[in-house]
Amino acid sequence: MNGTEDFTHHSSFIIHHSSSYDALLLVSFGGPEKREDVLPFLENVVRGKQVPRDRLLEVAEHYYLFDGVSPINAQNRALLAALVAELNAHGPHLPVYWGNRNWHPLLADAVRQMADDGIRHALALVTSAFGSYSGCRQYLEDLERARQTVGLQAPRIDKLRLFFNHPGFIEAMVDRVRAAFEAIPPDRRAAARLIYTAHSIPRAMAQLSPYQQQLREACRLVSEGVGRAAWELVYQSRSGPPDQPWLEPDVGDYLLRLHRGGGARDVLLVPIGFLAEHMEVIYDLDVEVAGLCESLGLNVVRAGVVGTHPRFVTMIRELIEERMAAAPSRPAEGSLGPSPDHCPPGCCLTQVTT
């Protein structure tokens, strides 16, 4: 294959190291891109769950504020373009495909295209840095379901490891946080509160995954990189029934308590749990939380997601090279060490199995 070609395509996990990988598959959540897509998309998201129709319609209104367009697909296209450029420039020269869990291009269509193109053994990059059911194991299930849909011609697909403490992810987030601090007046930066946010999940699910531990480690590493000893991790976008315990504190509740305690004038929100601009970022933070802060008289600045930061894109190439090497280097910051190449049995489940 010619290294200058544009290889982008729209559209049982056996984990091992191999130099024979012949493609990369970007796997993401997906999102609607017009008003008429919104309800079908949300129905895909909640399929198999007991979500009241009124709640679905309420969430749909968040999308309608943005004409039904979630930014995530556009961000994935930008990441695809950046990955193609990175691989063309530095290798390995792999075609890059894209498939989503909940909206077009769907995973099964992407895997079918890969099979038609003769792909036999691919690597998958999942757009989630942290281990949880929805951010890790469920994507493995999605990939296996897509392979079963395509049939015997479907390529084998191995998922790249979690990268919450990879130097490339941490360095890119440090850069995003430093840039956001520049938006706070210089004489107030030292007193500004540094607050990280991530998607809340049920407590029972969190106990079966490394989600909280990995989040806190990433927050600590980024804070260390920007020279901040004080920081907080809060959660957002809770969507479960009121009687089900979810991870707390909620970002809104935390900001209310912060305001009541006095002394806070500026807050810097860092959506470290999100790699792209999900609706949960642009609505929950940029609309709801921003409105709350305005009513409280708090100046809120929101850091950018990692997105297509050049160091993050380079990190993805490094993860690919790592999996293709016979004796790979597996860099990781902090004390937790590199994540394994697959979830161990019993990790990231939705509930305890017997």
C-alpha cells in the first residue's frame, strides 16, 4: 500500500501480539446529525433498558437545541483524518475504518466493509480511556455481535489497551488544561478551583471495574502536570432511576456547595472522562452547568476535550506499534502501570455473575 493514500472508510476476542494486523477500526458511541435522527438514535441507545418514553423525549430536547446535531460524528471524522495523516507519515500503513455503537456508520456495516475489502486481522481503537462496562466490555460485546452479523468472513479484531495513564493522553490533557487557565484573569488563576468531570455510572457497576481508580489517577497526573496540588473529581450526566445509587458528587450539587461555602470566584471544568464533544459535554456542561454558574455568580471556564490533539494522535500510533512489536514497550505514568490488552474475567461487568 502506498503511504500517501487516504485509507479512510465510513462505515470472539483473541488477544495477542502480531505483526500481521492489516487495518485499524475506530469504534465510538455515535450520534445524530439531523433532527429526524434524534429519536431513532436515542431508541438505539436505550434498547433493552426500561427507560420511560417521557424521559426519552426530555433528552431529545437537548439535541433539538442544537438542531438535532451531536458533535461527536464530526469529531470522529476529524480524528480519522488525523490518524490517516499520522499513519501515512510515520507508519504502519494501515487502512482506517470507523463504526459506531448507536448510529451510522454502524459497527456491523464497518465490519462488513472490512470483510469485503479482504481485511483479516484488525486492531480496534475504542474512544474511551477508562475501564467500565459501557466504556470497555460493552464495546467488546458490540464488536463480537458485529462479527457474528457479518459471518465467517468477518476479520478477527483485537482491542487496543486502555490509555488513561499513557504519557500521550496525560500530556495532551495537561496542554488542554493549561490553555483553559489562560482564560482566567492572571491575578485570579492561583485561587481558581480545578474540577474534573466524568460520566456517572451506577455504584454497583463501578465496584466491578477500575473506573474510579483510573479516573482519580488520571486527574492526579494531569494536576501534577499543571502544578496543581488541589483538585476535585465530580460526576455528571446521571440517567438512572432515582432509587439507584450512582457515583457522586454530581457536578451541579458540588458547585452549589462550593458557592455556599464562599470564597470561590472561578472554576475550571475539565471533562476528562470524554475524548470528544458528546452531547453530555455541550449540553450538561456548556448549557446546564454554565447557566447554574451564571446564576451563582461563578466564573466558569471549560477545558477542551483531548479530541485531535497531536500528542494524542501520536499516542494512538504508538499503541498500534506496541501491539505489533515482538517485545513491546508499554509506557504508563504513575503507579498503576499499563492496562492489560484485555479485560480479565470478571472485570467491567454490569453485575456479579454466579
